[in-house]
Amino acid sequence: MTATLPQPVVLENDVVRLEPLALAHVSDLFAAGGGDDEVWRWLPVATPRTEEELGKTALTLVHDDQHVPFAVIAKESGRAVGWTTYGDVPGFEASVEIGWTWYGRAVWRTAVNTACKLLLVEHAFGLGLNRVMLKTDALNVRSQNAIRRIGGVHEGTLRRHRRRPDGTWRDTAVFSILTEEWPEHRTRLLSRP
């Protein structure tokens, strides 16, 4: 039996607030990363060129029963700067995936990603889940390094896992964090300036 996806909730800390993704976030989201090919480079959809295109992608996630999407609100500005999701992991008991994540360039290499992952991983384990999975394109070294920084352990690579929007094949690097590993990583991440 696979885990039941977490219910949409609001999660927050000093850096970010994660709230259920809605069309009301689209204007901020488009300002943060719409039309930016580098932001959307590793995602499973083409770069949205208009707010309407971004809104359609957001609505697809909102209505998808395999994902629980969150808008990432930067506390400093009060604006949405990206989104992230919990995803279903068929075949794994008490497991959830964190993925479909993107942030506008203005918050790259800031505390935003770590703050989001702290909230999502902590919430998942607080619900009694056993394992958090994170996946990324095997060519996306920046994402792999970020996953390793929060404690993700590389489990392997799924070869020719799926097609990219440009039609090429994507190999997918798979990482996980187990519930017993999390306290040490959480303490380390919280102690960083």
C-alpha cells in the first residue's frame, strides 16, 4: 500500500510560507520566473511565455490527484517566488516525493530552497511517513547538489526515465531521506547561518 498524500496545509518558518497553489499566485509567479528558459530548463513542461500559459500549468497541478502543490511565498517580499509539490510514489509504503519545484532566479542561492525543504520534510515525517524521495534530471547538477546538502542519499539513476519537453530522453537521479536520518540533517541545517 502506498502512502496517502498529505492534505494541503500552510507551512511556514522565518524565510518562507508554503500555501496551497492557486490562480491568485500566477501574477507573482510569472514575474518571478515566467518566460525564463533557465528556470524551466529541467521541468517537464515548456517554458510558459504568458501568465495564461503559467496559469494553465498551475491549474493542471492543482487538479492533479497525484500532487499537492504549494506556492512558495518569500517572507521578505510577501510574493510568490516559485512552487513545489508533494507527489505520490506508487509502490513505496509510507513514502512521499518532493518535486516539481522551481524558483525564480532572484532567490537562487538564498535560504529559500533549504527553508522549503525543512518545512516539507519535517511535515512529511511528522505525519508518520517513512521516506521522502527527491528526483531530478541526471544532468541537473545544481539540483543534485542542493538535494545532497539537505541530506538526500543518491539511490541510483533511472535510465531513459521520461522524455523532456524537447523530445530528448531524460535519465533521472533518485535520492531519498529516511525518517531516522532526518534529525541529524535537520539539526545541521538549522545550525547554518
